[in-house]
Amino acid sequence: LPPLGMKVHSTLPILYACVNDKKGQEYRSGLLRINLITNYIDTIFIDNIGQHLFNDLDYDIHGNAYITDSEAGAIYYYDVNKNEIAHTFSSPELVYPNGIVWLKAAQVLIVATA
């Protein structure tokens, strides 16, 4: 599947993109990172296989990313220091989260849903 949400970090030379790999009825979702200076590419996937669809992302000033999982109704967090993606939040009220924005001045994460 093609990458979905993509953003270039405002202070780091890194392009982030949500990637998904469909196998049968299940998706494997992850984060693609491209260093725009060295062209180094790496992808980190979440461990749990199931109904996932990483759809959009935003990042904080340290390079950590907040990622929407539209199929699972969840938010994931990429920790740049640990190079890990972890489930952060889910709720029955979080229906098909898509757009996401981190407002650094207010320290608030805004998520758009279906």
C-alpha cells in the first residue's frame, strides 16, 4: 500500500510517512523515516498484527511522532530515543481517527475523527 500521512520535520532533516502492509485481512502498520541529507531510510513496524491503518502523523520538537491508527481507533507514539512505537490511547469514542496535530505552544494533541 502507498504511504499515507507524510510530514517533513520543521527543524530536523527527516521525512516521516505512515506505511501499511496488507496481508490477507490484516494490516501491519509502521513509520517510514527518510533522512533528507543522507538519504538513509528506515521503517519501524508495530509488533501487533491485526486491523491497523496508520493514517496521519505529527511530531514534537524532539522528533517523536504521534500517529493515528484509523482501523484500531487508536493513537500511537513513536519515541525517537528508544526507536519504538507504542500504543498510547484508544477509546470507543475515537471513531476512525485521521487528522492529527500537535500544538506545541499549548501542549495539546488534536485529533480529527470520522
